[in-house]
Amino acid sequence: MTTLLTILIAINCVLLMAVVLIQNPKGGGIDSSLGGTAANQMFGAAKSSDFIEKVTWGLAAALFILCIITAMLVSGSTGGSLIQPVQ
């Protein structure tokens, strides 16, 4: 189960990096070098940036939740503590 969650976290991180890199750093919407003109014609300039922003927040929230779930599963499998006592 932990392996599956780790794979999901890795996929989520790659998608989050891609979505962040697609954004225009000046806040103008999708970068034109990555097909922004077609997206701007389809969604309109404001709608495409709103969509990308929502996807970014959704992926960030999913990453946060996946990390919390994974940490809870790992700590539960070691007896409730991540720190083992020294013997």
C-alpha cells in the first residue's frame, strides 16, 4: 500500500511541476511556447489561467493529502512512533 501511495505522490509531483511550468510568470495565462494560443482561443485568456490555477491548487491539495495518508500508514506500521528506542 505504501508503494502505491509513493508512486501516486511521484506522479502528482511530476504533474504539479508541469502545471507550474506551463503558467506564465507574469500572470498572463498559459505560456505561448507551449500551445497557449490554442488554449486561449478555446477557453479565452481569463478562463485558461483560471483553469490552470485550479489544477495547480487541486494537485497541491492532493499532494498534501497523499503525504499525510502515507505518513499515517507508515507510523501505524511501526507501532505508532517513527523513532525507535535505542537498546
